[in-house]
Amino acid sequence: MVDYLYDGTFEGLMTCIYHHYKKERAAGIYEMSNYQQSLAYPSEIVETDILKAKTVSDAINSKISKEAYISVYYCYLSNDANKENIILEFLIFAFKYGKNTMNFYTHEKVLPVNEIYKRVAREEHRVLGILRFSDIGGILYAKYSPDNDISVLLADHFADRYKYEKFIIFDEKRKKAVVYADNVWEIKENINIDNVEFSSNEDMIHRLWKQYFTDLAIKERKNIKLQFQFAPARYRKNMTEFI
């Protein structure tokens, strides 16, 4: 058995799963940048192979289910420190039980993936409702700091919503952004976006929005606990009505 080390991409993770079945069983799978040498097992760096990754992805969809594939992908996008090995254990179980896998909802190999999927999906839906864009010289710009790496999950929604616009969604925690223009979006990594200059009307729009938010709130009906459920404190620094 061997510890497989990958580059942090989903395709790299799927390549490790391929090696587990076709080369040598994995004791564990770890992102290279986070790996601490094991005394129990040797390690091997796995070079990402798109074709091998596609083979595994296709097998998950066809031999298990599309639901299982989506759950695995959402788990990969999570901030769970042990996500790679949760996925590995899940897939070992799932390739054995095939299309019945997701019926074992509370099984110890399935439940962690289901719970992580729900956690990531909840954040995705929450951010879809609270993400705020500003105009920077004709480009819509939104900055946020999600718990999980969900930018790729937002891209299609906003590309459809703002199909005739140009926009950037910047994840300041991970230094990555969704960049959209002319019906095409892509993920840019290892970038910094500082000193953003808003359009001439943007400050006024911010003030009007904050005033609207204040006037809308009826003091007697104010529910702080409910507000924090819909807009937790960690998101508020990038929301116009709280700035």
C-alpha cells in the first residue's frame, strides 16, 4: 500500500483513484502541499492524467449513479481536512454495491459524504442569495470568503443571470476568481485583486441600498437570530447593506 499525493485538482484526485485500482492500493490520498510523511507507508506523487480521471468519473456515473458523482464532487470542494480519504473509502464501498450505494444513507462509508454534500450545498444556496455585485468600469465585481471552494458552483448560475454582462467573482480566501465574458467563464487561480475602483454612481447605490435595508426593517419585528441564519457574520463584510 502507498500514500498517493496529488496536485489538489479534482482530476488529480480521480487519477489517484485510478492508480488505487490499476496500480497499487492506496493507504491514503493527500494533497502534496499538505502532506506529512507517514512512517507506515511510502508515498508516491501522482501526475494528473485527464484520460485516467475521466475513466474514473465515467465509472462513478455509470456503475454507481450521477447522485454519487455529484456528492463526491461537492465533497471534494469542501474544506474538510480528510475529504480525499472520505471519498476514497466511499468509492471503495460504492464500486462494490453499485447502484444501491446511495440507499445505504447512514452507512459509515456513505454518511460522511452525504453530510459534507449537504453542508457545501447549503453554503452554495446561501451565497446565491446574498452575493453582491458592484460596477467597476462596466464590469460587475463581487468579493466573498466562502467556507468551501464553491466558486465553480456559482459560475453557471450567474453566467445565465448576467449573460450580457462581464463579471468577476473573487474568492479572497483562496485567491481565485470566476471571470465571465461573451458567454464563457473560467476559473483564474493565484490572483490578487486590490484597490478596486467603483463607478461614479456605485457609492450612491451603496448608500441607497443600506437606507432601503434600514427602512425595510421594522424594529418590533427584528429577529437577529433569523438574520444570522440567512446572512452569517462571516459573509457580512462583503455585503453592501452591512458595510
